[in-house]
Amino acid sequence: MLIEVAQRLQSCLREGDSVARLGGDEFLVILEELSSNEEEATAQAELVVEKIRDQLRQSHMLGKAKYSSTASIGIALFSGDQESEEELLKHADIAMYQAKTAGRDTHRFYEPAMTVAINERALMEEELRQAYIGNQFCLYFQIQLDHQNNAIGAETLLRWMHPERGIVPPYSFIELAEETGLIVPMGIWVLESACAQLKIWQQSELTSGLTLAVNVSARQFRQPDFVYQIKRILQESGAGPSRLKLELTESTVLENVGETIEKMNELRQIGVTFSMDDFGTGYSSLQYLKRLPLDQIKIDQSFVRDITTDPNDAVIVQTIIAMGMAMKLNVIAEGVETEGQRSFLLQHGCEAFQGYLFSKPIPLDEFETLLNSRA
């Protein structure tokens, strides 16, 4: 395969250009005698890049088997005197990874802003690792209510208490944690903390009936020991399994349906419940959905936001509620912010609610104060 790629690269180059294999599946091409005008040089480089990509897209016959491949290409323009060889290669490498991030089978030219972004990402990753080691994370709680306005539980939401930047919301770091694998130990910590809190709540009449919903990332759910870890945490904490609700996204549960069902059934046997988060935003198949051992579906806030003004959102929400009722699934709506939204949902059979109308996510002490005031 590597020999075939090398030969195709050579066929795309002009006399005087160079090509070499750096290692693995990475190749380096040096184009010489381009225009001194940046726009013209860019256009010349793109012509060669398109030839390379067209060549590499063609199937390869290796023995009797046919293989297909694509290339992610990073390009750094060089006028001859601003950068060292190492810097030039680094810039092309950075641009190549930007091409991969953009979806592969494409190309990107290096821009100085890319280095800034790479450095910021590296800094954030290191700070995130230090945050995990230094116990800088805490849980916030957002109350969940039934149709009679009684508290039935809460969703746990992770917050990063940065020593300099203050509270960092999850959308700023969860994706990075997922990419680096840090989401797995972080997810274990969230589950341990949530179950420890459930155990404490079990001692009080006011809180003994509450459930805690914990978001589980795709990477965490796919760990081979995921079921074991849940059982271990429940056993060590002494929390009642029926009070723990795991929230999974559509993409997570439908990635490998057979494995998903097996894991969910094993945990449901001990009492753990499951909710499908952000329902309606993915591409779930009803054929698969009916097989999943779910207890609840959660209407995404993007549909709830405009249900009183957008007929399309209103129809979507009504359909989700009706489908949930037909499949004997509890339905909860998130992002409820107005009485009008709550009335609409209530009128059409929604059984549970969560949103700023009742409370934003708040620290544990404030959450317990809220419960006491409602009681």
C-alpha cells in the first residue's frame, strides 16, 4: 500500500519537486519554483493537491483485494527566509491535523491562528488533567418535577471550579475531555459522588424518594468494564440502584445496539433506570428504539423553546409525548422556562419537567434549601 501511494504521489509531481515518506502513513511533498505572489502560489499548490487527492481516491488492488483510501493534506507556504525547516514542517503538520478535524479527504493551508488554537488546546488539556488530580470539580443539581409540581429528583451537572477563571461550564471542556479520554475517570468520579449523595438522601424522609440522573458519555459507556463499575459504585456507596438514572444520548445507544441492550438489561436487573437524553435531535430508528430497555425519554430543549410560537416544534413535541405514552415510557421535558411551555406540555400529557422556570442548576446546599422551602 505504501509503495502504491508513493508511486502515485510521484506521478502527480513536476520535475524538480520532491516526495518522501516521513514514517507510518505520512508523506512529505516539497513543491519548488512556485510564484512569489502568495495568491498565485496558493492556486498552484491547490492544483497539485487536487491531483494527489484524485489519484489517492482511486482504488488500490493489493493481491486480490481492492482497497480505498483518502488523504488529509496540510500545506505551509514558504518564501525561503522566515522559518526554520523544523518550523515549516510543524506548520504543515498542524494544517494536516486541521484537515483531519474538518472530516478528512480535504486540505488546509497553515495559518498562524492554528498555532494559537493548538497552544490553547494544549494548555486547556493540561489544566483539565490538573483539575482532575486537584479535585477542582463539583456537582450542581437541577430539580425535576412531576405533573403535580412535586420534586421527583434532579439531574447532576458537572462544573469545573477553576482557581483563576472561576466556574467553567461543561460545554467549554467536555468535548476535550471526551477526545483525550479524561471523560472516563471524570465520569467515574461523577457517578461515585452522585451515589454517595443518594446514600445520604436515603436517610431523610424529605429526600429518600428522589432520583439522580447522571449523564454518561459515549466513551464511558463503551468501556468494557462499564457495568462492573456501576455495580461496584452502587455496592460501595450503599445507594439504592432504583434511585440512579443514567442518561444516554441517541448516538450512544444506537452505535452498537446489541451491546447497548446487553449492558442496559444487566443494569436494569439490579434496578438502575435509563433515560434517552436529547431525544429527537439524532437519527434514531424506531425499530431499534422499541428494543431498547428504556424507562424515559427526554424532550430536548431545542423543541421546547418555541412550542408556543412555532407550529412545527409544537407538532414534534406532541408526537414525542404520544409515542412515549404508546411505548409506556415516562416523558420529561428539559429547558422549560415559561408557564406557557409548562401548560402546553401538561395539556398534551408530559409527566415531568426540568428547567429555569423551576430552578437553574445550583450547588448542593442551595438545592437542599430549595427542597426544604418547597416542602
